[in-house]
Amino acid sequence: SQAVMDETDKSVARSQAVVEETIQIGTQTAEALRGQTQQLERIVDDLDEIHFSLKKSFGVLKDITRGLATDKCILFLLFLVCAGVLTVIVLKVAKK
């Protein structure tokens, strides 16, 4: 009977050790998860910032493209004016 009680006490002590170890592992796991959650939140914030920057960049590119198209139109009109002036000069010279 004493041997059974001693064995029971040892078993309870082992169980308590396992419970304490489990609690410690659970605490470490919770801390690791908390750190990973914070890291993921920072990643999401960074992705939001990148997305905003890309949208802004595309807007700037559209403006630049629109500006280039306008510049090309102006250059074409300037070419037409120069060609017209040159044609008038050539016709005036040819009539003389």
C-alpha cells in the first residue's frame, strides 16, 4: 500500500512537471505568435504603402504620357505652320 502511494506521488509529480512544461511551451508559442502577428501587420502596412505609391506612380505616368501626346500635337501643328510658311515663300519666289 505504501509502494502504491509512493508510485502515485511520483506519478503526480511527473504530471505536474508535464503540466508546467506544457504551460511554458504554450507561453513561448503565444509570444512567438504575437511577434509573428505584429510582423504580418507591418507587412500589410508596407503593402498598403506600396499599393498607394504604385497608384500615385501610375497617375504621374498618365500625366507624363498625356503631356507627351500634347507635345507631339504641338510639334505637328508647328510643322504644319512651318510647311505652310515655306510653301507661301516658295510660291512668292516662284511668281517673281
